[in-house]
Amino acid sequence: MRLHRLWVPLLAGLLAVCACFAPKPFKKNAGKTVFTREATSRSHEVSLGETFRIELPANATTGYEWKFKELDGNLLRVDSSGYDRSSNPKLAGAGGTAWWELRALQTGKTVLRLLYYRPWEGEAKSGDEFNLSLSVEKP
């Protein structure tokens, strides 16, 4: 019985510490919500009119590109997109980050889906996938 009393608080403390170091599904950058790889297959809310960002690891030197498979143009609009190379330009072939800034146009629920593939090989040979379930709410 004493052993049980000792393990429960110890386990709870360990879980709390692990939660602090777990990757976050989104972050705030200059007041803007940024969804990262860890946000995939989860549901999130954004406010009507809000601009948010998606950042995914990519490597342009491999020929792979992130392409939208599903994007509801009635609810969301892509305002801009780009690719940031690795912070170390001396690393030939180093990966970087593909990003998109989107704006929530009207309330509703939608799923964003991106596939990572080489255009000449097609979607069937996708190397990765990112899904984001969004609920656009009034602020």
C-alpha cells in the first residue's frame, strides 16, 4: 500500500514534466497563429478574419513539394506562401521550411490537406501528408 502511495505522485510529476517538453501543435509568432507538423490530424479553432500560418519541413533539393489536396476556398484563402532554406547555407542539400499564410473568410468547419510528393511522380507516391481540421468561429 505504501508503495502505491509513492508511485502515484511520482508518475503524475513525471507526466507533467514530459508534457512541458512535448512539441506544441501551434505557436504564436508576432501575434499570428503558426501551425506546425505536430498539429496534423488534430482539430483547431481560428477566428473569422484571422490570418494564420502553416509551417512544414521540406527539402526543395529532393524535388518533393507540398501541394494542397483539399482547401475550401469559401472558408480560407492563401494570401502568401514560400520556402525558407536552412539557416546554414554551407550545408548542401539541407532542408528548410515550406510555409503558407491563410486568412479565414467565413465561419464554418473545414479540413486542410497537403500532400508531399514529386510532381512528376504524382500524388499516389506521396511521401508525407498533413491534415488540419479547422473550425472558423466569430471572434
